[in-house]
Amino acid sequence: MALLRGSLLALLVLGGVHDVLGAPPQVPLGPAAVAPAAKPRKLTGRFLHLTDIHPDPHYREGMSEKSACHRKKPKKKPRSGPFGYTYGECDSPLLLTNYTLDYLESKWADEVDFVIWTGDSARHDNDRKIPRTLKEIYALNRVMARRMEEIFTSRGIPVIPSIGNNDVWPHNIMMPGPNDVTSEFSSIWKSFVPFHSYQVFQRGAYYSVEVIPDQLAVISLNTMYLFDSNKAVGGCEVKDRDDPGNLQLDWMEVQLQAFRARGMQTWISGHVPPSARNFHSECHIRYTELSLRYQDTILGHLFGHMNVDHFFFLDARTLASEEENDGGAHTAGKHKDLYATLLKDYDHLYKREKDLDYDSISVVNVAPSVVPNPYLPSFRIFSYNITGSRYSAGLLGDSGTDSGVGQQHHLGDFVDREELCQGPDASNVSWRCNLNSPWHSSPHSPSRTNRLYTPLGFAQYYMPNLTGTERHPPKWKLEYLTYAPQALHPPAAAGEPEAGKKKDAFVYPVPLKRLPRKLRDANVTASKFAPYAMSDLTIPSWTALAHRLAKAGGRSKLRKRFRRYMYMGANEEL
């Protein structure tokens, strides 16, 4: 039985920490030993993004939401089910956590090249009668890491985790490093963090991994040092160059510069999304400027934390004043505000369509969570181009944009420094007055046009019905795709009417066996699973979708689907 394999509770017991957690058994024992790393694998052109699992060893079936599903059997339904509490405030039972990881092992472990895992691998601190402890947080993170090693690292698949705001104690608070947190996670993640990154990791818990050596890297940030809810840090103020947020962004700048000089491409990943409401103001300015300065080197930005499926833009024009774009509210209980906020931002972008400068925009993708709190369990499978031509920026030693591109930008093109940066102390006021480096952007880069390593799309899977038993568990199903249906199949060869004649040369963005039956038909041109029909996930494609959403009416099918995907059918108010 699948649920018997890789039990997190089994790992907790064998690790000698069952007494620390004090939780009743939910599943039997039976983990396998971690196998030695496999030889390098053939690329599939896919990777997994997994976030916010929040395993809770205290979860009990049949309990009340008010008790965090820990006790108090209510007289009336709804009650906590074996696999979770739908649209509520309870965390993931170990049964759901095990079932999810077992499913990924059996269905996806041989179908991806690397895993981006963006944090929160411990429960929320939402039960005063069973408060979290540091030992419990570390224990949950350790067994989660062990299970990820079993599933992926043992197969030679890199796993790139990030620290979440609930992976520390108290939640949201992390002191400048080196400290006990950075030391403990350097041990927990020793299989994931490259040896040459250990010294930097001990200082700040951030690092980079070359998932395809000399070609493609992932930069994993510790967003705790940028998060505005962390009051233990200074917030990247200009005058405090030793602030941990500034030190991290200094390091990120060096990493991007080095990767660009080698002609490599990168993903940026972390837990808390880099929006103006989530990051300290000065951290947000620095992060946005770095994202635009190295736009030709950064493929995209992947984050979690919000538990809501959405995307937003890092726009240079919003840095001209304190009224930066929101990128979404982060306050608990205000998810319903996010939909309206995003449409407002998309409308602002749409009104600039004629003079839209792609050099000044980056896109952030925020994935929904595995924990059904407050929506439904989800994960994403991305695909990327592994057959196109390589972009040459950096390899030729250029110091700016590609030849023939036009004006080379820097932050001063979008910020009125005469107004904002006057006076003898202006240089100490804001990073707006201190960032003068030229930006590297090009319409030929993989973030702007489809070529080698360009992100092509993603398939989002979810669990629409948590009702089930160990004998008949709920099913993971495809929720939606960003692709057009035709992109899921090989194109027809020249002069041949039928599709699928060049299967040997075609890289399937989603394995056909992981698609609903109707999408396996190469003749399908439209589907409820493919409402966006995006050609790829480049910056122009995301802005085009934003324009469509802004232009569409309030009751349009496109907006309704976008909202339904955000909240997974929950009755969030408009």
C-alpha cells in the first residue's frame, strides 16, 4: 500500500524525536534507506515547484477547526477529515503529507530535472494549548528533508529548499546570522547545499545551486531577512550596509554578475514573495532593481507563502515614489483583497501598453500550497526549453545590452532624483538615490523570447476532494495548464497533415500519461484545462495575459477562471 512507504511519522520515531512531538501515530512505520546518488540523468525539460506543506503531527480526524483540528469533536459537521480540512485553518495531517510525497515519488520523480521547494515545512503556531517548540520545528524539517532525499536526491535530482517564516521560532523572527537557525539548517540540508556555499549559508541561509552545471542555476534566498514582519533586522537601510538584508542582496548581486559572465541562466526562489507589502521598502527597491539589472540572466522568480495562485510584476516605474505596486496583500484573512489588487495593477499596465518598456518589467510567480489552509492542496510542474539556441550575453564580455537593442537603462531613467534625492544627506535616505549600474536586458534573452532554458509553461495539479480513506484515498488531478492544447503534442512534419510525425525530436512539456484523456488527443484545439493558451512564460507573454485580464469584463469567462484558480473554488468575496 502506497501510504505505508516513506512515512514521516516513521522517520520521526526512528529519529528519536517522537517524545518531542508527543503525537499519536497516524500511519504505520516503514521508511527505506537513502540510496547512493545516481549517475547524471538525461534532461526531461521539467522541474517541480513545491511549497508550504505544513505537516502537523498533532492533527486528528473528526476534530473542530477552532482547535486547529487537534481536539473538540463538534456536534455538527464539518469536521476534520483523514486527509485534511477543506477551506479552513488546519494544517496538513501526516496522512496527506505522506500521500503527496508518495505520489510525487511514484508519478513524477522520473519526470523532472530538479525541485524548487520554497519553505514552510512545519506547522503554524495556531494552537495555544499545543504551542510550537524549536525542537518540533527542526524535527519536522529534518524528516521532510530526509524524505526529499529518498525521493529525489537519491536519483541525482537536485533539491533546492528555502527557509519559510514558519520554519523559525518564533514565526517571522530570525536574528542576523551566523546563529542557531543557520547552523541547524546547514545540517538539515547538508544533502542540498553545495559544499562551497556552506560558509555563506552559515551566515545567512542563502545559497545557489547549478542544477545544470555551467548552464542553469537556482538562487535560493532567505526572505526572512527581507520580510517586513521580521522586526529583528533593519530592513536594508542604505546607512546600514551590514544589515543582513543588504548583505544578502550584495551576495545576490555578485552571484548574478558571475553567472552572467559565464553565460548562464538563473531562477530566483524563496518563500515570501518580493512585493511592496511583503518586503521592507528598501529591500523591495534593491530586489526590484537587481531583478531588472540582470533581466537577461534571470528566467523568473518563484515563491510561496501566500497560499494563493497568482502572478505580479516588478515594475521600475513603481519605484519612483513610496506608492509602489502591492503585488498582493500578505495579511492573513485578506486574501479576498488580492484579486481586486491584481486587476488594478494589470489595468495600470494595460493603459501603458503602447509605451510599455519590457526592459523595466520582471514577473513573479506565486504558487499555491500543499497545505489545505485555506484552499486546496496543489503543486506545479514547469517545463523549459532544452533544444533551443543558447543566449550569448556575458560570454562575449559585453558591458551593457546587446548591440542594436537601443537605449541602455538604469534606475535613474525611472526615478526623479532631482526631486527625491536632494540635500546633503540624500545618499543616506534611499537606495533610489544610490543605484546607478547599467541594466542588462535584451529582447533576445530567454526571459523575453523562446530559446534555450526559456520557461514554456506549467501544469498545476490539485486535490479537489479531500474526502477519502487510507484504502480509497482522494486523487490528484490536473487543475489547469498555461499551454495551448496543441503545444502538448509534436507538431506536424513539413508537408504532412497529421501531428505527431516527429515524436523522437519532441520534448513533451507534460507526459501524456499525466494528462486527462481528452488532452491526449493531438487534434484537440481548445479545452477547459487550457484557458490561457500562452505560448511560453516570457515577460511579453505574462504582460499579454495581464492585458487580456484587464481588458476583459468583470463577468468574463477569463476573469472567472482566473479568480477560481486563485481561490480554488472558495467563496471569497469580490
